[in-house]
Amino acid sequence: MFRNYYHYFIAGLQDIFLDDTEVHFSMLDFKEELKEHLKPEDYTLAELLFLPYDNENLLKYLNEDYEDYNKLGSFSVQDFEVEFSDEKQGILPDYMYEFVQNYKDEEQTKHINKSWENILTEMYYNYVLKTKNKFLKQWFEFNLNLNNILIGHNCRKYNVDAEKQLIGNSFVTQSILNNNAKDFGLDSEISYINEVIALAENDNLLAREKGVDNLRWNKVEEVTLFDYFSIEVVLAYTIKLDIAYRWLELDEETGRQMFAEIIDNLKTGFEFPKEFAINGKNK
């Protein structure tokens, strides 16, 4: 199978590290660079990583909250207005049309047992996991399993109904729902399960979140270890840059407030506001 290579583009990328204190370009600038330098079929792969920002904007649109749209999304308010009208052009991912149809169906609404955000996230993962790109498939599966394990642990700790919070239906979610072992009986299936559980039990919320992002960072590096100048290297860089930006924007006080809000929402059985975002709102 023919593959595209990006020698000059990759060679010119700034080295980034999880503990960076400064990055000299914005995530939005980088997305524009991707659009300019990648072949159309490869840019389509990169767009899968930015869809959570469109999910965020879609929920705002449905709630008639037209302010503060995340610019990293690819679709505007005007795009949504056209696509959910008789003038539909078919430019959105299929799952968004299905989601909006369900959202507006009063009969369907009576039977949902999850937040709309979690339902949309579940539909997003069902969509992106169909990708034929091996790296992205591994990344999405890893991130989904990692987040579900963290959610399962927190639900157990705070006696919250995990079924309403878990994303998808897989052997991981079934184990979380049905196995009472500390590691949900996943030790033979998930190599990093003990590390995740140890992080989840850390009372220092910032240290815990930093450890989780370290796991994500290391996974990306592991999967692309023997890739050179390929689209996989560009995709890995995109993920790592997004992680790095979140930490650049986070001081200790802000971080503690953010995590306190997450835990508070968890205790009240609300939802996990940003567990499944690709790591924050890098506008």
C-alpha cells in the first residue's frame, strides 16, 4: 500500500516534551499547518483527533449557546444550521446527524440513561474506531480503555452508577461492571492496569493527572517507535502537542479547582466533563 512521507515537514517540527514551559505556536496555527502540508487523505486522519472539539461545539449549538465556540473545531454555527436543515450538504460525520436526530426525538429522550455528552462521546468512538489507520486505532482503543478504567475506579470509590458513565460496550466495560476485583479482573488483558489503578488511588489530583498523561505520552511514543517521516509521526506529534498545551495553561490553583469540579460532578452522579476530550480546550 502506498504511503505518504513528510520529511521536510517533520524535520521542521519543534521538539516538545511533557514538561515544556513554552511552545512558540498555537494549536490552531498547527492545525492550519497540517491542512497546508498533509495530503487530503492524511489530513482526514488528523481531523479525527480534532472531532471532540466539534462535539463540544455541537452540544453548545443544540443548547443555543453560540458564544465561545472552540476554534479547533472544523464546523461553524453556520455549518450546523445548514446541515440540520432542508439544505443539508452532508459535510458532517454520520454520527452527528444520528445524534441530533436522537436528541430531538422526544420519545427517544425518555429512555436515555446517560448524559447527552456521554452519548455523543460514545458515538464518536464508534465512528473513529472504524479507521483503517493502525496507529490511530491503537490510540483510540488505548485512550478509551484508559478513561473507562479511571471512570470505573472513581464510580466504585464514590458509589456512582458506572453504567451511566462508561463509554461503549467492550470487554473492559463489562469487566468494570461485573468484576469486583481491584483491577476489575483485567490484569491478563490490560498490561498497564496496575499502573492505572495506582494512579487512580493517588490523593494528589495534579500528580495523578500528570501520571495519566505520562501514560498517554509513553503510549504514543511506543506505538510510533519505528516510524520515520510518516503520517503516524505527524499524528503522534499532534496528540503530544495537545497534551503539552493543556499543561502549559494549567497552574496549580487552576488545576486543583478543575479537578475539584470533576470530583464534585462525579459525586452528584452528573457526568465527567472532560474525561474524553483529547485533553482540554486548546483554542
